[in-house]
Amino acid sequence: MNAIEKIIAAHAGLKTVKPGQIVDVNLDYVMANDATTTLSIDVFQKELKGERVFDREKVVLVMDHYTPCCSVDAAETHKKMRQFGRDQELSYIYDGVGVCHQLMLEHHAKPGDFIIGADSHTCTYGAIGALSTGMGSTDVAVAWMEGKVWIKVPFAIKIRVSGKWPKGVYSKDLALKVIGDLTAKGATYKALVFEGEAIRDMTVSERVTLCNMGIEAGAKFAYMQPDEKVKTFMKDMGREYDPVIEDDDDASYEWILTYDVENLEPQIAYPNSVDQVKSLSDFEGLEIDEVFLGACTNGRFEDLEIAAAILKGKKISDKVRMLVTPVSNAVYMKAMERGLIGTFIESGAMVSPPGCSACFGGTIGLIGPGERLLTTANRNFKGRVGSPDGEIYLASPATAAASALYGKITDPRKVI
Amino acid sequence: MIKAKTIKFGDNVDTDQIIPAQYLSLSTIQQIAPHTFEFHGNFANDFKPGDIICGNDNFGCGSSREQAPAVLQERGVSAVIARSFARIFYRNAINIGLLLVECEKADEIRHGDVLEIDPQKGVIRNITTDCNLEITPLPPFMQEILNCGGIVKYIDNRRGQYDGLECKSISEI
Ligand code: SF4
């Protein structure tokens, strides 16, 4: 078995599992956020006639998509969620302190865990060796009740990445490149497993970016073997780290793709699909109206640090507005202590409280018709952030910062 | 057996197109449903309850929002046909009892075509063009959930069989 099958087998109470098999897995956590939770609450209370969730320590609720609320409807949604959380005496109700996936990484997920979340980017925690995947509100409501969920054991695709990282090229560029190659449906129902020298050389934060975007190729799981860096991360977060689950010698993969980052250039995904990807050079000079630095993809301290280094002592173009949203309060605090927030403000950017912010058209930073947004988030679907007649381009934090300086898409290698 | 006209879409119909993010905070599906596909002329102008929706590859990609299949169901979509579906959408639709039909030749179906779907026989009859298209059958486990009208009823039904006993977990049924 490969490591993914082993984790599934362990949670299904089986010795072995094989791809295609449908099994029930016991869940370590069930996460839900404010974009979809009220539907789960309705299903749980009205349809399933649920009284108590299976474990109040394992059901995590996060308000992040609509925080701080900008409509009465959103405020009502939050009110319903808080009430449910209190009635169920849940131990973890996060309210306006960060994006759900970051909070799961900071406070909950562990290597070897099996976690589901009512959010498609739940596949993120594979970066630290947890198996995690997104599901809908009814699945989540059933999971709240049963503490388990059915799953089809996926075939796995291995992505082997070699080479040394060139200056100005980051994990976001690799993520976009891989999705462009696989296409938006290339990994549907499958698991993506990343390995190789270039993966080992990544920080945990960069690995998170890559796994976060696995769903953009349709993947059920994105996974990386945890290592010393993950061990240190877990220690820093004050949590335990169990011995690693390795592939068996006979581990099988459906296919293996190889990449070498040495010749990789900064990449851009252009409207309106994440798999429409080209090298940045094809868009160099394209004028933009708004830059967003944030989201569970690229709103961590390391991302802000890269952007701040580019913006330090400079002013962003008066043709753009830039919004910076740290992904969590912990990131915000650290960025503040290290002077990054001051750098952003001095450069002319806006800094908002943590949350999904302009990744999602639920709160702030919406664009108008005909406007172009360059964002470090993970989706460029039509109308995702404001007007359906606007355009969304995806890029790395370095590209975002360099482009903010000039008001047009700019190769970060020119300014670092 | 379902007989209705088709509202046609292309590849990669994402959940933001089906139902844009800003409406997810409304509290009921009934309130959200009027905004279904609001930027798509094909749907906004031509849809009548009972119609079939047809996409090509990767229908329902993007977010996990169950509101996407739920608004289709609420608006009275009788079935969604596509060459392939995104994983979470697929699961969500089956869970709420919305009929999904995988058909290798979905790209041959055009906007306005009148179709007859016979899931049991595994065939779509395109009445407009007078040809038959084969359906990829659902895995039996999912067919059973769909037959019950969704996962909640599936669990309920099973509970009924053990009346008075403690509810069975999914794995035991
Ligand atoms: S930051 Fe964006 S991608 Fe991440 S959970 Fe929020 S809306 Fe989803």
C-alpha cells in the first residue's frame, strides 16, 4: 500500500484497502465554515434529527468567509452558527481570527490524521502529512452525527519534483504549472502525492500552498511525506508529532509525473479557469486595477515577508489599490512584530483583519466591471470576486508585490 | 423516465457560476435559488422547471458549496448530464437526491434538444436529433442512495428496519 492507503486503512479499521474500494473512515476532525455551515445545521437538526455531535472536541466551526460581516444576512448566518456551536458545547468556535485551513494547521491537524471539511480546499493539510478532503453540507452533517464518512479509496498520481529553486520562483508558480498541465479535471477522484528534492527544500508554508491547490486539478487528496521540517512546525505549534507512515515497497501509483524547477518561470493563471496557465512573460505589462495578497493559499508570514521585501521603502503605483490580508491572527501578530505591516501601510497598501477577504466575493475588495484583479488566491472563476465582467489573474506573492509597484503585471525577478 | 428539453453549458462549469458567493449567506435555499446561473443567458432566459441541464467535462468544479446542486434541485432541474463531474459536486448531488447522468457523448447534446432519459436502461434518447446515447452507470452504492432520495433518507430507511434499536452507523448497513 502507499501511505495514503495506509492512513485510510488505519481509519477504516482494516488491514488493507485498495483503490476503488468504498470504506467508512473514522474522522479525527470535521471542520465547517460560515459559507456552508447553516445548511449542515439544517440537515443535522431538521432532517437527521441530530441531537448531539459525535464529539464536541472534534467538530470545529470557523467564521472566516464573511468576517467581519458586511450584510445582515451574513450576520444572521454567524448568529445561527454561534448558537449551534454553543448549544453543542463545541470546544472550538473560531470567529474572525483566521481562515479555516490555516487555523486547522495551527491548532489541530496532525500527520496521519483523517479530516474532512465543508470546504473544497480542505485538501491543504496533506502538506503536513494528514489526509484531508472537502465535502458538502449533507456529508458534514452526517459526519457530525456519526463521526465517520464513506470514502472511495483513490488511485494516486505521483508528482516528483527535482532541481534547485531559482530566485523569484515559488511554490505558487509550481502549483499553477502543475494544474495547467493536469487540467482542472486531471486529478478528479485521485490523490496527488508530491515528492522529490524540490519539495524537501520547501518550507512548510510553501508546501501548504501547493497542497491547497490540489483541488484545482480536482484532486481528492494532496499529500506529502512529513519530515523534520514538519516535526519542527508541529513543535512550534505546540503539538505532538507521531512517527511517519511510509509507502510499502509495493506501493502503487497510477502514473508518475516529473518536474524540474530549475527552468521554471513565474506563472500566471488567466481568466476564467485555474488551468489556463502561461508564463508570466506572456502577460508582462498588462495593466491591473487591484492586487490582493492573502488567502489560505498565500497569506502566511513567509508570503507576506517575500512581498514586504519587494515593497520596502517603495510606493505602490497610484493606478492600483492593494489589499493585504494576513491569513490568521498569529500571522498578523508576527508580521506586526517584524515590521511587515508597517511596510505595507507605508507602501500605500490596505491591511485588513484576517479572513477570506478578497479571495471570495463575500466581504471586501470586490472589483467592478472591466477591472483586473491580480491575486495570490487560488481561483479565478468568473465573478468570484465582484463583477462577472471583471478579470482575475492568479500569481505568487512576489509577482503580486512587484506588479503592485508598477500597476501592471511585472516579473518579480526584475525587482528582487 | 424523464423527458424534457436541455439547457446547455460547456466545460468546467464551476460552482461560482451555478450560485455566486455573495448569495450563500442568505438563510434558505428558497432565497438563494432565484440567483441560479444568473449570468448565463441559456439558463436565465430559457429554463423551465423540469428541464435538463447538460455540461461537458468537469461539471460542478470549484467550491464544496452544496447550495450548488441544492439550487438546481429547488429550481426543478430534473437531471444534470455531463461527460464528467467534479468530485464534491457529484457527491453532494447524490446525497440530496439530484439525478446525475454521466454520458461520454454529452458534448453532442445541444441547447434546446429534447431528451428522454431512462436511467434504468442506461440510455438517453435525443428526440430532436433522433439518436441514442449511452449512460455510464452509477456505482451500485450511489444508485442505492439516489433510489432512496438522498443520504438522509438512505440512513433513515435503514434505521426503520431496526425499529426501536439504536441507530446503525453507515458502516453497519
Ligand atoms: S481564503 Fe479563499 S480559498 Fe481559502 S477558505 Fe477562504 S474563500 Fe476558500
